[in-house]
Amino acid sequence: MAVRYPNPPLTDIDPDDIADRTRTAEAFGVTESGVKWWVHTGLIEALPIGGGPHLYHLPTVARAEHHTWRNGADRPARGGRRPGWRVGEVAA
């Protein structure tokens, strides 16, 4: 399955733009299950780094999150932001 929002080459990624699933979910106000769902449906992919937790490129995830928001994913059940979430807040 082709990934809709593929990661750039690893050599082009700033280490500050990488996060594990928990930090990725917190950064975008979604659940960790939402991040897993985005991977499962081919919206995003984890970085191809062996061992340890799955890591994600935050700018790529930001584009995917914007796509889900634009297309009506306004509820956590559909992988969208939690109700009342604002940029900069940590998801509860």
C-alpha cells in the first residue's frame, strides 16, 4: 500500500522533528490509537529505524493531521483531534 504522506529521506530529517507515538499523539491532540490508525490506513509511516519504539517525523504527521481535519475527522474515533483541544496543549 502506498503511503499518502511519506517521510523524507532519513538524511534530510532534523532529529528535533522526531517523536515516539506518545509525543506524536500529544503534539497533535489525538490518541495514540489515532496515530496507529493513520499508520494502519497508510496515511503516514513510522521512520525506518530498527529496534526501539516506532518513531515519527512530526512535519509529515502535521500534513497528515491537517488532511484528516480537513476531511471531517473531528472526533477521536476517526483519528481526529480531541474535542476542545488547542494547539500547544497536551492531550488528556
